[in-house]
Amino acid sequence: MNHLNQQSIHSGYTATSTAQDVMAGIDLHGATALVTGGYSGLGLETTRALVAAGARVVVPARRPRLARERLGELECTIVPMDLADLRSVRETSEQLVESGTHLDLVVAAAGVMASPQRRVGPGWESQFAINHLGHFALINLLRPLLVETARVICYSSAGHHVSDIRWDDLHFEASYDKWRAYGQSKTANILFAAQLDQLAQSDGIRAFSLHPGPILTELQRDLTRTEQIELGWVDADGNIIGRGFKTPSQGAATGLWAATSPSLSSLGGTYCEDCDIARIADPAGSMDDGGVREHALNRESASRLWQLSTDLTGVHSGWTAASIK
């Protein structure tokens, strides 16, 4: 990634800007978006905002019945898919490709956080598998559907500050730390977006990663009330007391801005927060200070992760061929 691009463009929005603020005046009639996690938390807010702007939205769902209940009367196409199951990802991708559906936007909003140790697939650590590998496979498989000028938006997190990619123990075989596992998966999201942008921009496709800000949604399902109290997020009654916490609409705003802002047409591969491009983080700072860590901007790491992800998933595309020339 070009570090010179990792600077504020003074977008005019702030941490308190909402989905409605950033989508004001945006017309997406005739466009199609795919939103993973589009029936829960920030993904649901994203789906609502895109539909309101006129887009047709495809929502892959591990729980299709629940997705239909939550999406209600919204004009969406729900397709069954489980990011933890590569066979499911392949089958859904093949069905979408066969349908000929074009995609103007892909928003990779689904994810898990601080999960207890779980193994999926051939023994992969579940957070890395769901947050990164599932999305890596999905987006590569959907390449034939992405139109020129399409954007791919990858939800990351300030949690990437916690861990670089653990090249020597990717799946935590030695010992498991749920926060380091989450941090590694969020670093992977940033590196993936940066490498995807590098490879796909010749096709007119740009990719971005982002931190939505602190928000309490179903993402925290694996954290007990006691843990959330100890983290300073809520009080004993469950009321939010954490500094800087956002509403779901405010949390969805950065992803929607990255997906639709004309100001970003030549600035792909960047990491965004608070509806702007984030600065490079101070090495002595904390994740609460914001910014993106240097380890998530490393070009060699981005290329290496792409090849590693290709080897693990067995998913190849024209982008993969370009990455190993």
C-alpha cells in the first residue's frame, strides 16, 4: 500500500455521521450489491441504506429463515451460504455466477469476534477462517460478476492493532488467545483489501478496508456481560458506557461512504475510519487512538497472505494468476 494515500481527505463527515448522512443524494437504482452479514448488526443497517438508495441487494445467509424475518419487506435476494464452509461458499458462488447477476458492490460485513477456540474445515482457526478465508474465497469466485467500477468493502477493526499475521502458527496450534486470533483476522482483512485493489484496479475495481468504530451488536455474542463490564463497555445493567461508542447507523456509515463516495475513485487499497481515510497509527499509541498499524500496510505481507490463502482454500482466479507473475 502507498502510505501517502493513508491520509485524511477531509471528507466533511465525522465519527457521528450516520448512514443517512453519507447516503444523502446517492442514487443506486440499477445497481446490485452483495452484503455478507446483511441481516445482522451493521450489515443489516448497510442493507437498509442500500435498498433505500435504490440498489438491489443480495444477502448470503447462514440462517436464511432468520434473514427473511429480519429483512421483512425489504427488496432483497437471500441465498444460503456459510462462510465457515468452503463447499457452501463455492456452491453459492457458482449459483450466482450461473444466474449472470452483475455486482456493483460487495460489502464483506459478516464476522465473528473473540470466539472460544473452534476449528472449522480442515482444522482452521475459526475467526481467521470466517473473517478472512471465507471472504477471500467468495470474492475471488465472484470475480466474473464484478463490473468495471465495482467496489469491494472489507470490514476490519481497530482490533488489528493486537496482532500481525502469525506466519509460524496461523491456526494457534501452540496455544489459543481469542483476542490475538481476532486481531490476526482483522489484519488479514486489511491486507486482503490492499492486495485485491492492487490486482483488480486494472479492471476498474477498487477495494477498501475499514474500522466501523466501537458498536455493540451481535458481533459480541461470545462475550459475557462480565467481560464487557471489565472492558468498560457496559455497566452492570448492560447500559453502554464505553467512550466513543456509536449507534448502528453511525457504525455503518464508514462502510457505506467507502462504497459510494466519488472522492475515493482513485484512492483504493486504503483503510478508513470515521468516514475518512485513516492516518498511520502511532507505534506508541493504543487501538483507542485510531489509525492503521504499519504491519497491516506491508506490501510483502499482503502478497504473501494472498498466496497463502490461495493455497489453503484452493480458490484461484485471474487475480491470483496476476499475483504470482
